[in-house]
Amino acid sequence: MWIVFECPSCHGQNVAEITGETIALRCSACAWQRPVSEENRAATEPANCVVCGCGDLWRQKDFPQRLGILMVGTGALVSTIFWWYMMPAWAIGVLLLFALLDGVLYTLMRDVLVCYRCHARHRHTPLVGRHERFNLELHERYRQEAIRLEEMGQKPKTQNSKPEG
Ligand SMILES: [Zn+2]
Ligand SMILES: [Zn+2]
């Protein structure tokens, strides 16, 4: 499983791999680390966020939206060129091809789990349906919580941010 996360301590962007032998998740820039529970080390869907311990994660396609837009844009451009040369069948064909490609890629892309609280992305993990798709209400609740904590002058709490023992 790959974790893409922002370090709770130094706010640096990190990418880390969690295998069966990974005892702790570490920041590449500072001394922050957090023990990885045995359950999350197993090659299965994590029960909670490996970075902050939050149990609410949402499932989404690991497909960068920008790539999708870029592809559709390229298709439209190539199609326009064919129109210019008065080849309407090719123009429509190209447009359909790119739309199809976009759809196929979207379907093939695996899901990622995103943490509601810290937005860490848990990639390349087999999903067994433990977590639901994005829920706006839940998202709003975490957003409000983050705002409240910020107003109180403290950063969102992370559980067990220090190694145990
Ligand atoms: Zn750090
Ligand atoms: Zn989290």
C-alpha cells in the first residue's frame, strides 16, 4: 500500500510504502513517525487512516481529473484539425475514440481511500468495501471541526503521533 500524505508536523509532502514489515510511517523531512497497526500492515483494506488514525475514509477513483480533461481536450483539438481538412468521419471518429479511451481508463483505474480528516491517500490497496464513497455531510463535519480547532489556535489533533514505548 502506498500512502501519499502531508506530514502533520512539518507539513511536507510524503509518499511512503507500507509493507508487511513496515513498523512505522515516517516523514522523509523531519522526525515525525507513527506506528502502523498490524491490521493496516496486512495486505488488505486499512481500517483507518495510517497517518492520523481517523476511521472515516472515502473511496474514489485514482484518476487525476486533469489528465481526463487533457485527454478530452487533445481529442477535441485533433478532431478540429480533421474538420479543417473536411474529413468529418475522421473528426467524429477521433472524438469518439478519445471519449472511449477516457472511459476505459476511468474503469481500469483502481480506487484510492482518502482520509476525511488529513486527506492522506491510501493507494494500491485491495478494497473489500469497508469504506463508502464520498459523503458530503461527513466531509462538512470534518471541515467544520478543522475550522473550530484552528480558531482555538491549535492544529488538528493526531492520535498517537509519537511512537509508543
Ligand atoms: Zn515532517
Ligand atoms: Zn488521516
